[in-house]
Amino acid sequence: MSLQEGSVLVGNKSVMNYVLATVIQFNQGAKRVLIKARGRAISRAVDVAEIVRNRFLKDEVDIAGVRISSEPVGEGEKRRNVSTIEIILERKK
């Protein structure tokens, strides 16, 4: 991750906490911010991206890409796959 990029890991806090973290990173000069989430937090990550894009930084930020995958969690018989998402927001030129 370079100085031009930021990252926000979405978890169980309120959506506005993550929106604020994303907007702050853009205001500090980041050209791209990666929003990551897994499991139940995926819908929250999508909400964060849409709120930033449509309310806070309207006409300044766009979605550059979305990656969806799954990763193994646990060991032995408790091994499960958990879905993950990465949303890349990029400042328009």
C-alpha cells in the first residue's frame, strides 16, 4: 500500500464510523481507498461505499473495482469458507 492509497477494514461498528474513516483518508490526500469486509460485514461495506460515493464525496469519487472471494477459516472439522469483498474507491481525475 503506497502513500496514495488507504484502507478501511469494516467490522461490527456503525456504518458512519467507516464512512468517516474513508472520507478522512480521501481528505488527507489518498487517491484510492480500499474497503475490505468479510462475512456478515459485507453488506455494511457496500453501504459504506455507496454513502461515501453518493452523499459525502458526490462527483469526486467513483468505484474503481470490486473483488469477491472466499477464504478458509478454522481448523479441522470446524474449517469453513467465509466470503470476502474488497471495494476500491478512486478519486475522479
